Amino acid sequence: MPAACAKPTGSAAALYVADGYRAWLSQSALAKAARLARAAAPMETGGMLLGHVVDGEAHVVAVTGPGRNVRLARYTFEADRARDNRLVHRVWPRLRYLGDWHTHPGGRPVLSAMDLASIRETLTPDMPAVLELLLAGPPGMESVEVALFTMVRGEDAPLRMTGGGQ
């Protein structure tokens, strides 16, 4: 996702940048993730980030929920990957899988060792770069702190993206 000057698509979006990488996160996608976070709290939850890549920039326009067969726990969740894979095939080519999102209720917006391992597993020759949206806040997730990360295959660690403004 190298730097370019594309405009965000669809509804209002916030721009995040890191070391030449740029991503737009739509307000509606973030609002849905926050609603899902509050509904699952104090358990962790998550889903997928879906959107487009335009002129080398990621545009997150939708998030999915966790699915029926997800395993929620206080400090981890296990996604329903079979359902996620079916959903990605159904929305392709209109929307593309860009990465994942998850929550840390009662925690900080910092990636854990398990988070890092999960992100690394996602990177493949067909998916050389991914985004990870992390929502952290109080145990009830009444308010959230947003952190967006990008990781590129072959790099040692994810980059925390800064921004969030228009």
C-alpha cells in the first residue's frame, strides 16, 4: 500500500499513515466495530476488514462481525474462519479482504504476542500486506481507543499507523 493521493470512497473516512503506507477507515465501519465491541464486552470479539485498494491505498469500507461459531473469551477470541472464507468469496470482487479487527476490553491498544502471531499467519504471497484494527477501552467498551496497524510480509514488526483525521 505505497503512498499515493487517492480520495476516500463512499462515506466520510479517516486517514491513517505509517512510513509511506496509507489507509482510509470509514466512519461507518468504525462505528459498526464499536457497536459489536460493546455488545460482546467484556469478552474480546472481532471480524474482518473489507474494502478496496485504490492507487496503492487501502480503503476500509466495511467490517464483519464474529460469526455464529466464534469462540469468545476474556482475553482472546477465535474467529469463525470457515464463515469468514465463505463471506469473502461471496463479496469478491466488490470488496476485498484487507485484514482483521479485534478488541481489548479493559486493555490498552497494544498488540499482544498472540495478535502478532495471528497477523504473521495471515501474510502470504497472495496477501503480502494486511491491516489490523484494534479497539481498546474500559471493560464495557463504552468508549474506545482506536489503533490501526499495517504489516508487510518480510518486515519484522507491524507499523502503528497515525492519524485518524479527515
